[in-house]
Amino acid sequence: MTETTTLDSPWIRRFHPAPDRPVRLVCFPHAGGSATYYYGLSRALSAHADVLTVQYPGRQDRRSEPCIDNIPEVADRVFEVLRPLTDRPLVLFGHSMGAVTAYEVALRLEEAGGPGVPAHLFASGRRAPVRDRAETVHLRDDAGIVEELQLLSGTDETLLDDPEFLAMIMPALRNDYRAAETYRHVPDRLLRCPVTALVGDDDPKATVDEARAWGEHTTGEFQLRIFPGGHFYIGDSTDEVAREVAAPLTRLG
């Protein structure tokens, strides 16, 4: 698989192509999320990196494809897509479910070898894998899943009252909650790359202490960054998050 065919893969979206940048940033969406969630961050960071965003099956233009209901398989598939792109540093950014997916991809990249791959992992809005919680949102009925979305304040309330919209998003949502809630990391698998954990100070899904525990998953440098807001703090702090991510991108470039 060449670089061209990789970038044409259904797994990859590239909203602001910057092929001449010396660094690539790969973004992983949250449960139920799609590549377009990162459009604003992609635009803000396109001056620093060639920004690629993962598009999971079962949503938007991949809606007709079956969802994948476990993190390791998603990570395997994304890893294979990214392998041809390791000719330059890869920085991974994942939010919520995307954080553990990015972490698993990072482990696979390091195990495969190669200089500076990955160069950095940003884990946003997710407790560290070592901090497990017993959660069963994926076992609730549709109304129960809607209650979870309302708790996280990441979806327009008017859309949550639209039966057609709910029917469209519910399969991917339930699938992704199942993948995130049944995920268990393998102990003693440590990254070597730097890790930065980002979290909202009022996130019901990841406390500051749970985010700080990401430091236990790498032998490299660790930093914790706290932003005002809840689970979807990025929407109100896109510029600030972009500045945080831009710092290592600039160093790598």
C-alpha cells in the first residue's frame, strides 16, 4: 500500500491537506463520533502538521459498513492503514474512546519499530486504561443512552428529540459504547513516547486524577493539561488545545 492509497483509504479523512509538512497528526474520534468532529482542530493545526482524521465504519459516508465493537480490532485496522506513513513522525490525538484507540495504535507502532513512531500521544477526555470503571451504558435502552448524551452535553438537545436522527446515530453509538466499556488494557505494555493527557475540570467521564494516571502508561515524558469545561471541553477551547498540540509538532518539524 502506497502513501497515496493510504490517504485514499475509507479510514482516513484529510480536511486541510498539507503534504509538505514534516509531521503528521492523526486524530481519533469519540464514541459515536465521526471525522468531522476534528474539522476545527485540523484547520487550526494545518500550519504545523498534515492532519489526518480517522473515520470509523458505521457512520456518515461509511454508514452502510458494519461497526467494529472492540477496540483492539479497530486499532489493528488503523495500524495497518498508518504503517506506510511512518516515513515521518506520527503524532496521535484521541478524545474519549478515541484516546484508548490511539493508545492501542501507538503500542502497535512502537512494537513494529521505526524511529520516532509514534512521536507523541495526546489522550483527551478519557481516564487512563489502568483506571478501570464498571460502566454499562451500551446495555441500556435507547432512552438510557440518550440520558448519557444529555449528561455529556455534546449533542444538540433538539437533535436528541428527533426520532430520525436518533435512529441514524444509535447503532454506532451503542456499538462504540460497547467497545469502550468492554476494553481492558494488557498490563505491563508501556509506551516509550511522550504522553500528554488533556481533561476538562468538570468531566463526569474522567476526573483529573484519572487523567493523571496516563503517566503510568509510558516510560517517556508525561504532562497533564486541565481545561475549563466538561467532557467536550474541546469545543470551547479549540484554540487553546491547538496551541498545546502545536508545541511538540513545532519541535518535531
